[in-house]
Amino acid sequence: MSNFGSLNARIGEVTERIARRSAAGRSRYLERIEAARQNTPPRQRLGCANQAHGFAACGPLDKERLREEATPNLAIVTAYNDMLSAHQPYERYPELIRAAAREAGGTAQVAGGVPAMCDGVTQGEAGMELSLFSREVIALSTAVALSHQTFDAAVFLGICDKIVPGLVIGALAFGHLPAVFIPAGPMTSGLPNDEKTRIRQLYAEGKVDRAALLEAESLSYHGPGTCTFYGTANTNQMMMEIMGLHLPGASFVNPNTPLRDALTREGARRALAITALGNHYTPVGRMLDEKAFVNAVVGLHATGGSTNHTLHMVAMAAAAGITLTWDDFSDLAEKVPLLARVYPNGKSDVNQFHAAGGMAYVIRELLGAGLLHNDVQTVWGTGLDGYLKEPGVEEGDRLVWREGASESGDTAILRGAAEPFQATGGLKVMGGNLGRAVVKSSAVAPERHVIVAPARVFNSQEEVQAAFKAKELDGDFICVVRFQGPAANGMPELHKLMPPLGVLQDRGQKVALVTDGRLSGASGKVLSAIHVTPEAARGGAIAKVRDGDMIRVDAVTGDLEVLVDAHEWARRVPAAVDLSTSHHGVGRELFAPFRAAVGAADGGATVFAGAFA
């Protein structure tokens, strides 16, 4: 490994704290995956009927190899569908992977598919109330796919929002198997993001019509690949690379290019190379340890990533026997500088981020500043040194590796750790008599980091929109949107709040948002205390707020307080609302057991909390 700066004391302290806290759970988890490795029968020990079913549809060469115990068999778990632009390129990946596996002397089979909904389609619609719970469904579907126990490793085809976290949770349930995540890359750049935002706000004000809005959106989301803003999907890709689950430099290569196909083939070959049948066995459950998760949180802060990962990383870590808390996020944020400005935290998109130096530059800078653990295991080997290189193709589409950027190609997008955009990652855990919440201030102007104003209370984002259209939102105010937590209605993202609140802020009003719902990485310039817990549906204090109550949202100190006399506050009874309209239709009735069992936001908002004890 390269000789980078010594590990920052805070990074070490937080990691040690997580390890101590997690010792018993992590030990039980590692015992379970070791037992799974020992008890999983080689294919030749399966019954003959079992084996025959497993390769009945394979070609002669694959059948011959699958009869042999020493031939590695690769599971393909795919989130392919045509609804997600990011996942549409996966249609042809299985054949690429099968061919690469045969060339490497192994076999590959599609073990199963997992659902993959497009949050961009369901935003503001009833289907969005299934979105967070789809993570759990994806984890369950992954377990079903791998339950055949005829595989020596797995590759996972998934990119967006809940899909990657769900796949990781499912992969960790089979932690004795190696796992390689294979992305498809971002779509090419379209309409600049700030122009898209401008048109959205004009539409919210009634200054342009629906045709103009649709044209702008279509120019933004225009082809195969991930949406190019730095929301949850692209934060997932950063996270998979910095945790060592991707090949180096794989995250942001555009779809349907020779380099992308070469990386896909190499991902399959690498997965076969790290099975227990060879000399480089790398089970994913051992690989994703406390240090790997700390690296992921550091990457989140350094790049200004999605706040959804204050939920997802907690749930993913729990699946590996690790207890990660919001306090860990907050403490790490204090020492990790913001190195990237990518929309919504800047004007540039992920293609421009990649061209400016991308992940290789970010990892180099963080290692140099002692902010990453380099003594980690990855699918590429020991340490993150390999992730300082970038892939390329030469004649014949042969994959080659070159030294990555040592300097930023554009300091308006990407900067070194010595001269960051800001000294901290801009994410803070808030607390007070309203409960706990998360705030991401990296896209919020400094003069708006503290807002004290009277509350305007709403029980849905539709109520906010109606008040905006009726021109009822005058003066400074804190927009409180409650009964949006996981137990209430599945904790939907509330992006339809941003255009009207952005308009009001641009008019000079001081505006902030407080909600037990989500906003994700696409949230932007309005100060927002999100994921408030305890949530309103479970009697949280946010359900006691009334119109006119003065609230302080302080992203500097982390104070989230309603400024009401303590005796008056204690006497108040939390409001209750009829949530039945969110519990039926569009399949929502099927998720009643999830709403009943889901844990709190600061525990990952997961239904699996008891499963990993």
C-alpha cells in the first residue's frame, strides 16, 4: 500500500467506537457466515434431481462444467427493467457476463431479478409511498435468488436509490459469497441542472406552461443511464467504489460504450477470481467491516452526497452486524472537508465531476489527508491503492489501467483536501424538543443556516402546494410537514415542496422545512431538517406543533427547538390524522405489515432490525 498521511485521530476514534459498540453483533454475524461457508454443499453433493434442475436449460459446455465441483459458478442478480433509464442498459449484461465467465473457465446464471422502481416517475404520486419499503423487498428478492446455494460468487446489477442498499443487505445475508457490483453508468449530459431548476420554479409560479416544463424535463432526462445530478443513485455509485465493491473507476463511465462493456466483462472475471475455490477468497461479509463503512460515510461527506444514506448505511451496516449511528455521521462530518460541487450542491453534473478527476482524485485526496482507512479489503485486492487508477481501452477493446488524476481538472467542481469548498461535509444531526433530525447545509447559503420563524403546519405536501397556489404563504415561516414518516405512509420523498419553497425564498422570505419525511440528495438550497424522529404517527413531538409556534432551525449548533413554554409544551397532546388514504391503492395495502414493523429513521427505517440481532 502507498505511504499516505497517518489516519486522522477523529476517523480512528469513531471507527474504534463503532467496533466496540458492534463487537457482539459483528462476532455473531461472522460466526453465521463462516457456518454458511462450511455448510453450503458443493454442487456434487446436491441430489441429482437438484443438480439437474439447476442446469437443465444450460448449453452443453456449461452443463459439463456445472457437473464439476471445481468450476466456479457465478450468480447474476439483476434489477434490469426498461422503466429506469439507469437500468435499461442491463438488458444485455447477462450475456456479456456469461461469455466472460466461460472465457475464464467458469459459468454464470441469472439467479433472479429484483424490483426496481423509478422514484422520478413516482415523485409526488401514491407509488412513492412504496419507495423506501422497496429496499426491503429487494433484499428479500436477493435472498430468494441466492437461496439455491449453487453459486460460488455473485454479481449485482443495480444502481438507483433503494436498489443498491437492498442488494447490499441481501448480499450480506449471504456474506460467505464474494460480491461484485456492476454499474451501467450515467446518461450523457443534457439540459444544465440550474436551467432545469429555473424552469421548474417558473412553472410553480405559473409563468411557463406544462409544455415548456415537459420539454425541459425531457432534455434533462433524455437517454439510457443514471440521471446526472448527484442524488441517491450516483451517491450509491460513489459508495460502492469507495467501499471496494466496484472495480476501480467503474462508477461514472457512460453506458453502451466499449469501456463500459470491458468493465462489465472484467467484473465477472474478478468475481470468479475471488471465490473460495481460488487463492484470493474475499467474502463480502468479511470485506464490509467497520472501516469500510466509515470510508463510505467519509465519501458521503466529501462529495456532498444524498441524505438518504443516513438511513441506508445504517440499515446496510446492521446487516453486517455493525451498529452505525447518526452521531457517527455527525462526528465524521466535522473532520471531512467538502471536495466536490455537483448539482444540487453546485452547477455541474456527474459527467463533469468524472472528467475533472472523479473518484480516483477524491480517494487520492482523502487518503493523503488521512481521512480514509487504507487497510481494507476490496474486490480488487488489499487497500485502496488500486482505486487511484482509471480504466481505459486499447485496440481490440482491451481493458487497461492508467494512473488517475493527481490534480483537479476543474477547481469549480473538484478541489483538494488542502483547499476544499468548505471545511466540513455540511451534514449535521439536529436535536431538541422536536426530536432528532438530519440537515445537509452544503447547498444552503451560509446566511440561511439559522432560521427562527413561526410554524405553518401541514399534513401533506399537497396541502403546502395548495397554500402556495392560494398565495397564503406570506412572510417568514417554518414549513412543518408531518405524518410523512415510515410508519405513517412509508416515508416518501417530498420533492414537490422544493419549487414553491424555493420561489418564496428567492422573493426574500426566510423559509425552512421541518419534516419526518425525506428529501434525498436532490434537495437543495432551502434549509431542511428532515427524517425527524420520533415521527408524528408514533406520537413524536412534531405532532404537537401548532400554527404560529416559533421554531429555531440551527444548522450551526444543531438545535431543533420549538420555542414554546415548557409547561404548555408538556400539556399538549400530539395531533392525530386519518392516514387511511395512504394505506390502500397502488399496492399500499400489501405493505401494512411493513408500516407496522418498521423502525425509527435513526435506526435505518428498516423492518429487519430484529433479524440481525
